Amino acid sequence: DGGITQSPKYLFRKEGQNVTLSCEQNLNHDAMYWYRQDPGQGLRLIYYSQIVNDFQKGDIAEGYSVSREKKESFPLTVTSAQKNPTAFYLCASSSTGVGNQPQHFGDGTRLSIL
Amino acid sequence: GQQVMQIPQYQHVQEGEDFTTYCNSSTTLSNIQWYKQRPGGHPVFLIQLVKSGEVKKQKRLTFQFGEAKKNSSLHITATQTTDVGTYFCAGPSWGKFQFGAGTQVVVTP
């Protein structure tokens, strides 16, 4: 089945530690996205990529980094500079990045601070 | 920048009743999309509206795009417990989506 796989489902971060969240898709989609969701709130865009080897900052990129070396993969690193990383992180993809195509979401990763 | 606002933030509904949630954009949208997120789950695409004044139905759900393409609504008739969740609208802006904060729907049996 085609879809988006996020791992791990739960992740714990120690103070001063960088952690990387994985996102893989086999939908052959060009565009991929990372969102952060805090309890009871909407989705805020962290980074997005419309094509391999290119990505742009979203609304809350500070303290995060991404790479897009392969079409299928868009990992997100939460750096120690992100002082309040506890949240639900969602990865999504769409066939193109022009804003006219539906987004397909993974099951998410819940990140907590130890 | 573009902002997409949704009201109400919370909606408590008695099973069998109807309700409507609204989405408003500060700018004209080329299209608007609606998503549903069940508790503990991830957003799932419901529908996309493109044309001015467009109305689409999915069983008990009716979606409408405003004439000016700056607002949209989702109307649910005869609410069921399966309708529980948060409904988001989203509008595109240069390759990324601006999601509204969502309407969280709670259904009382």
C-alpha cells in the first residue's frame, strides 16, 4: 500500500540533544512537509520541500533543520536550539507543491522532553 | 501574510442535530481544502473546493466555497458519534498550505 511512514511513534529528548524524526513516502510525490501540532491547536508549518535538494522555511523553522536528498525521504532534526520541542510532529506529502493538491499525512511522532 | 481563521473553536453537538463550522481567509484563495482529524490520529483529506460558489456533498456533509473565494463552510446534518474530531480548513499560498486552527467537535449521545 502506498503511504507515508513516520518513525519513531514516540521519542524522548534529553536536554542539549539533537533528535531526528524520519519521514518516508512511496507515493512518488514531489512535495513534502513538516508540521508541528500542540495540544488543542492547529498545524503550524515548519519546513517544506517542493523538489529534491530544495526546501524552504515555514512559519516556525527556528530550532529545526531538514534535508531532502531523496524524493522519498524528508527527515526533520529537532536541535537543542528548540527550547520547547514537546509536540506532535506530522509529516505530509502532496503530488506537487503548488498548493492545489491534497496532502497525505503520516501517523505522526510524539516528542517529549526527559 | 495570509491568515485562515475558523469558527467556532469548539462545537458541542447533541447526536442527531445539525451544525456548521466556518472558515475565513484574509485573501482570495485559489482553492480550499477540508481535513478531519480524529482524536489521537492524523488529518485526513475530505474535499477540495475550487470554483466560486461551489457546493459539494459527501453523505451528511455539505461543503461550500464563498462567491468571493475568501470563505467556506462545512455543514453536518444529523450528527453521529462518528463525526467526533477536529475539522480543519486549509488554503494554499505559494506551494504551502495555511491551516486554520480547527473546529473541535464533541458529540453527546
